Amino acid sequence: MPAPSHAPTHDVTVFGATSFVGQILTRYLVEEFGSHGRLKWAIAGRSEEKLRSLRNSLGMKAGKLPLVVADAADGAALQRMCAGTRVVISTVGPYALYGEPLVRACVETGTDYCDLTGEVQWIRRMIHAYEKGARKSGARIVHCCGFNSIPSDLGVHFLQGAARERFGEPCREVKMRVKAMRGGFSGGTVASLLNVLKEASSSPSLRKELADPYSLCPEGDARQPRQPEVKSAQYDPDFDAWVAPFIMSAINTRVVHRSNALAKYAYGAGFRYDEAMLTGSGMKGRLAATAVTTGIAGMMVAGAIPPARWALERFVLPAPGEGPSAEDQRNGFFDLRFFGRTTNGQTLRAKVTGDRDPGYGSTAKMLGQAGACLALDCSDAGGRGGFWTPATMFGDRLISRLTSRAGLTFELLPP
């Protein structure tokens, strides 16, 4: 990587530290690293008063935690923040509304960056606008470092590594199925989703882009085979169960396909991947799949219509800054199952689990370890400036961190 134009004093800076997810993340980082141990990190946001209040709430371990004041709309402040750190972790969303100035500042200063966005249309815009600059400056930009899309992206990476070791070839098709999950939405996640629906409702070109499973793949790549997509209740013989659409698949599938493309089609040029939710077997499973499908469709329609979207925001969904309680986060979990089949018909199964609420408790740990991995473990990726995915930037190194320090498991299952 080219020599940075600054001398960083921090390994990691958490931007948006006083946000709902930012507070969960900072508590985890204090527990995991302290405030001045091997990982030297700082908290950043637009209000010094709120930053001081957050630091005080983190206890004695955080007494020396540096504070950095910067606003998402203040380019000069963002430049100064980036000049003082090797990696920025951003929790400031919706990213399509507030995220671009920070990405620009990281690219211009050669500062590494990761976030937890699931806004596929914004990621595509950032790649188009800044990838050439990131390659030149050495900035390594890694989006989707939370529940969107680390379990999916690294789950496929894990399964494919095992397939190559066991069968001598990758799986030509992989399915991810959500077996079980407990957790709630926060206002920030809801705001991001509603912003995507708002943009798409007035833009035919965006609707077309959002329907393209290869929308995040490098420009000029040949279009690959038609991809499967679970849009309604259907029976899946590989799992002997009914399945329903999984709302997060819209981003996860695109990240997995970008990983395959960036890895020079390590999963194969004809690789097929899809995601869905398991709802059970028999008539009960079928009815549950139908109910989930109907609920998701209704929310999408309501989110695209201005009066209905206002009613959802006002009376139904949590507001920005709101989210599940600490107890709900501790009691949350996720259990994802993967099924792969090679060209020769050999099959492999795996599971990925997390021990906290997927969107917050577990996401905070994934995001924190991704930032630490980028700062401490990826120096050998020098010269690789650009926009990467969790699988292509971190791979097995992050799996090791997540399994030993973040409550995730990656396991192969019996046939």
C-alpha cells in the first residue's frame, strides 16, 4: 500500500460512536481491548458533550479513550479524523444520506474503512465514484461488516474451502437457509430500508439495478447464469422443508457474487447462490411460509407509498436511535444453514451461528472484529487498495477472530 500522507495516532476510530449501534460497539471494544492496549482506538461524533457522556458510561477502562469531534457533513473535520487513524469504523446511516463524505475522505487520505451498511444501491454508487481513487491511495473499503453480510459471505467462503479440500472442487451451487433467528430492528435499520424503498419508488433504473444479482460485480464482467431467487412460499427438497423469502438476501447475495468475482471466480463462473427462511415441513410449514411472504410483500408495498410509509414510520416502526433492549440483545441469536452441491453431485452442509441479537449484539461484535482485523491482521494485503468484501479482504483471519472472540461458530454438518 502506498505510504499514507499522515501519521496515524489511532489504529481504529469509531465514527458515530454515540448512535444506537455505536454505543453497543464501543462497550464491546472496551471489554475486548480496553482503551489503550494492543488496539489503540478512539470514538468520534459530532457532539463532544455526547462523546464525553458515552466515555463516562463505559467505566474506568475507558478513562483514557480519545475523543474526536467530526460531523458527517464537515469535509475538513472528516479529513482531520482520517489523518489520525489507520481504520475508520462507521455506524452513521442511512449511508445513502450521510455516508459519502466519509468514504471520500478515507479514499483521499488512504485510510481504511468498514461499516455495516446493507444499502446495495449506495455501495454501487461508491464503487463507481471512488474505486479508482482507492486503488491509487491504498484505501481499503469494506462494506457490509455486520449481519449484512458477514455470516453469508464468510459462510460461503467456509463451505467452499471445505468443498475444495474434500472434493477437489468448489460447490457450483450453494443455498443459505435461516433455520432460526431472534432479534429486532432498530430505527437506523428501518430508516435505511425505507430510504431504499423511497429511492426505488421514483426510479425505474434503480428498480432494475436492485433486481440484478450481479449489480456489485466489477464493470465489464460477463453476465453469469440466471440466479435462483425465493420470491414466494415454496418447498425445498434439499432441506425437506418449506421456505419463504429472506429480506436480507437482496444485499447478501450480491456481496457473495462480488466475492466470487473479486476472487477470480474461485467458486466457478457458473456459481449459483440464493437465500431463504426455513418455515418447517407439512401444512404448518407451508402456511407459515405463505404468511411470511405476505407480510414482507405488504411491508414493501407500504414502504414505497408515501402516505403508508409515513404511517409506518410514525406509528409502527422504531425511530432512529431506538432498538432492542440489552436483555433482548443477550437473548437473541441466529442459526444459518448452508447446503452446497458440486458439479459432480457431491454435497456438503454447514452452519453458522451467533450468540446475540443478529442486528445489534452480534453485529457489533462482527463489526468490531472486522475493524481490528483490518488494522492488525491485514498488513500483508498492502497494495490492495479498493472496494473489498469481508470474504476477499479477511477470509479465514476474520473467521478465527469471530469464533474465538465474538461468539460465532462455523461448522460442517453430517450429510
